[in-house]
Amino acid sequence: MSIGARCGSCRRELLLGQLVRPHDGFRCPCCGSAFAPAYATVAPGVGARVMIAQAALVSALAELGSMTGDRLRLDPATVVDPVANALPGVKAEEPDPARRRRAHSWARGAATQPTPQRP
């Protein structure tokens, strides 16, 4: 899978995969502008981790979808918005309050329920 990007200097489009070779110094392949000058040795590895995480998320969502079919429908905004909010200069829209629903009674506070202690 490819993650598209755009150089802030020359405005040309590129792929994140073009930047993950450490010896290239995390620079634009078109104009040579450094994307992370202070992190040139670390940024390629982080870029590679982003690509791996994207592939893992897409794969896991597809696998879950094949198991559940139409019986479980994930809210796309809760998957996409946290990712969009992590991108510099991008702010996802606030979900429509009318779309928000309270969790089912059996799901509310499920993580906070104390485990029964044996006497």
C-alpha cells in the first residue's frame, strides 16, 4: 500500500515509501529539501513504521469484516478521525452529536468493572 505525500517546498507529489531509505536523508527526491533535518537518521524508520501500521490496520479491518459481515458495522469516523488528527495540519471534523449513541448497558464501564474476588 502506498501513502501519498506532498513536498512542502516544491509541492510535488511523492510516496512515503520513497523516503524510507536511510542513506537518502529523508529528503524530497525531486528538489532535495530535507523534511526532518534534525531527525534525518531516525525519520526513515518512523516512516516505515507508519506504512507497516497502515497495512496492519487495513488488513485487520478486512479480516474483522470477513468474520462479521453485516452483523457488525464500525463507525468509520472513529477509525479515520484519530488518524487524521495525528497528521500535521489536518483536523478531522467533530462527529455529529446526533450520531453519537450511548453504549449498551452491558458495554458501559465494562473495563472498570471489578473482578469478583474468591473468598
